[in-house]
Amino acid sequence: MKPIAIVGAGFSGAVIAHQLAQAGHTVQVFEARPHVGGNCHSERDAETGVMLHVYGPHIFHTDNERAWEFVNRFSEFKPYVNRVKAITGDRVYTLPINLLTINQFFGKTFRPAEAAEFLAALGDKTIDNPQTFEEQALRFVGRELYEAFFKTYTIKQWGLSPSELPASILKRLPVRFNYDDNYFSHKYQGMPVNGYTALVQKMLDVPGVSVYLGTPFDPVSKNDFEHVFYAGPIDAWFGHSEGRLPYRTLDFEVFRDRGDYQGNAVVNYCDAAQPYTRITEHKHFSPWEQHEGTILYKEYSRQCEDNDIAYYPIRLARDKEQLERYVAIARQERNVTFVGRLGTYRYLDMDVTIHEALITADRFLASADDRVAMPAFVIDPLT
């Protein structure tokens, strides 16, 4: 029997590889980068000893019991609560917008019901059905909060006016009428004690799995394998025949200091006074550790070019036709399944990525007698 090829050693590829190898398959994992873990890759900084999130911070948060149970097989997780601060107009606030943010910003002492009534009065009632990010913000938080916390930050992050972005982006950012400053609201929130790369390495360290680092996969060789699970960019698989799908990428300016530089893991810079979107201080992502030195990332967002690492699919309405063309030709492939953030051109949190990879492995194992039934997409990328 031919081996199974998995392209990409991030969470999608590692989960599928583990599950299929445990079921008795021979799996070969091809990773173009010199490490596993994808954009979740973590490593110790040689100078400070701080555990670095090399491609930017990743905080595991989920309500998905299966995903949480699965990752805990491979690493101890320590509780971690993401408390984000924001600087705008030379003042520091807490995010997401909550009762403290509202009272600080407007100089009030509102109780919850009073704050809700006040914010409702600020919203633009002429917008019945918000379609864009800007309309969503103006409808629900009003112009002052929109311009202070969202407008310029969004332009820096996406390189687009908020009037060009879908309302769904802002729907992920709640407004709270209490003093809860936990950025996430999921049941399980934590960090792997030894970092994400160690977790993924353990996931791949099972009989039947071979990992080839620094080894891009050529689609021409797909027939050498029983099946290919592809977690790379869908447009790259087809040689960008329909044009390049647009992504945002990140640049990091890394600097070191002594002691505690900013007193928090994440500080957003929401106005135009700085060109970067945020500063992350990585020692604070592992609060159970003690380090004299500290290391920080200033984060800059820009349009992804040919040789850049793709971070965020933009998925504007005008790009849908291009994506539809790629999905159509992908569905004509045989024995190839496209998975993950890049393979399905969707923004996915880690827990969703893991859960979808588990479902994909389930589907493959269940189709043992009819591999033709294994589709190009287990999760529809057009939804």
C-alpha cells in the first residue's frame, strides 16, 4: 500500500498524521520550513530564556471538548487569561470594550444598565442591517469609540478602510457591560507549558510517521501516494493559475530589555501615532516562569507578497469569485484533500483547526472501502 502524504507540519497536518498513523497507516509529512508547528512555532530565546511565539502570540481558547482533550494528551497546559490593553489618545484602556473602558473613556461612573443605555443612544439608528465593519461599529458603539479603538487600528491591520471590510470581522469583538477584561469567553484557556512546537513534535512522534523538514512538496508527485492532505495555500497547489489570493502578512521588530517593559503581554496601539499595531512582551505569556530579561515584538501588518508568510486571508466580497474558481478546480482533483487555514482560505483559530483536522481524519478512516468518497474539502471553504 502506498504511504499517505501530508503537506504542512502545523496543527492540521500534525493532527491528521497522528490519527492516521495510530490507525496503522504509513504517513510522510513534508514541511518547507526547518521546523514543525507552522505559525504556532515556539522556541526559547537564547539570550533571555523566554519562550517566544516566533510568528506572533497564540493563546489556546476553546469550548470544544474534543479539541481540548486532544491537545492535553501531548502537553500540560497552564491556565492563561489574555488581558489586552489599548493605547489611544495617549491614554491606556482595557479591551475588549467593557464597563471600565466605557467609564474611563467618557469620564463616567455608569452601572451596567446605565452604560448599556448610554451606548445604545450613541449608536447610529439609521443603520438597520450593517454590512461593513464601519457600519457595524457605528451601529453598536457609536462614532467616538469607533474612531478611538477600531478605525485606525483596522486600517493598520488590514490596509483597507473599515468601509471595505465585512461586518463579520467586528462581530468577533464583544462589548461587555461588566468589568470582565478576559479577552476570550471560552471554557478552556491556556498555554502549553513547553510551547507549541514541543506539543506538535510529540504529536508527530509516533510509529508510522516520517517528517521531512525543509522539504517542499511537488504536486506532480501526488500519484506516488495513496492520498494527499494539503495544508498549504490552495492557490499555490495550482501554480496560482487563477491569480494569487490576497493575504496579510506580519513583520516583527524584535528588541530586548531588562525587567518588565510594559507590564502586560499585549498592548494595542489604536491611533496613528505609531505605525505598528501592537507590542507583545513574550515573558508574560508564561507567567509561571521568571526571567530577568525580556523580549518584545513590535508588530506591523502589510500586504503579503510572493515570498512572505501568509497570516490572514482577506476574503473580501470581490475575492469570492476567484476563490470559487480555485474551489471548483480543487474538487476535480482525485485523492487530494485541502485542509486548514491556507488550504481552505479561511481564518481559523487553533481549536477549530484541530477539530476540523480530527473530523477530516475520521472521514478518511471511515472511507477505507471507497477512497473516491473522500472529498477535496471536508469543510466547505465557501461558507
